[in-house]
Amino acid sequence: MSKFMKSLCKIAIPVTLQSMLQASFSIVDQIMIGQLGETNISAVGLCGNFSLIFSVVIGAVSTVAGILIAQFIGADDTKEAWSSFHVSLICGIIISAMFLFASGVFSSQILGLYTKDMSIINAGAVYFRIIAFTYIPMAISACLSSWLRCKEHAAIPFLASFAAVVVNTGMNYVLIFGKFGFPCMGIKGAAIATLVETVSSFV
């Protein structure tokens, strides 16, 4: 196998596996919250619509950062590579702070754009206000992942995502259904589990 193919596999395989793991986050939430009833599953789904917009925006920032970082690393210009990383990190934090403010303060109004059912809005607002705090760690994590991939350390973000899946699944089970002495928190527990998972993958 050529050196190029080895480098390609070293990056492509972990990135592919990481994308699959990230997709499993919402699936786990949907399966577990689905047992709480239609209102809760609908609320989480609507919150996910807004979070998807955030994911697309941050994905664009990290992708552009990855392109610039890769170019400068290829040109052996470490200073400009770090500058690109820092600019993308600042932009990501600013954007995520805006989304945090919007979803934290105007959660009911945002959910009201999708449905007029107050039971769904009220349930979703509880979930939404907690999920909002995952945005900044997600932005930082996305930028760090771009940097690590450009440095051919793609396995590190993958391992972090794998650990996050384990944490998310375990915390969901414990907090949603009130296991091992914890109170049954329902949809709020799912939000807390997602927050803990996001922070743990960032750390």
C-alpha cells in the first residue's frame, strides 16, 4: 500500500466511523424518549430541527477551517495554520453563543414556529434550554477535530465520539427512567444526558 493510501485510510476510516457514531446519538434519544409518549418524542424532534441548523452552520465553519489548515500545513506554514484554527474557533464560539442565547431565551417562540400544541412547546422548552448549553462545546469540538484530522490524528476525535456514545446511552437510561437511585427525570434527563455526553467528548 502506498504512503498516500495509508494516510488516506488513517484519516477516512476514523472520520467515517465518527460520523456513524454521531448519527447514533439522536437514534438513542429517539428510542428511549419514545417510551415516554408522543408529546415528548415530538418535542425532542422539534428541538432537533433547530439544532440541525446549528450543526450545518458549525459544520461549514469547521470544513472551511480544515481546508485552510490543510493548505498551510501542506505549505509547511505552521503559523498561518494556527491562525486559521484560532479564527475558526473564535467564529465558532461567537456563532454558538448566538444560538445559545436564541434557544435559551426564546425557546418557546422558536418551537412555536413548528407547532401550536402548547403541551409539546412546554415539554420542548425544558429540553431546549438545557440542550442550548451543548452548542459552545460542540463548536470547539468541531474545530479541534478539523485540526486533528489535518495533523493525521483522526483517531482521537473518533475515540472521543465512541466514549460519548457510551456515556450518552448510559446517562439516558439512568436519568430518563430513574435507575440506580436517581430520580425519574423524563425528557429533562435526556437533555442532561446529552449535555454531559457533549462535555465529556470535548474533554
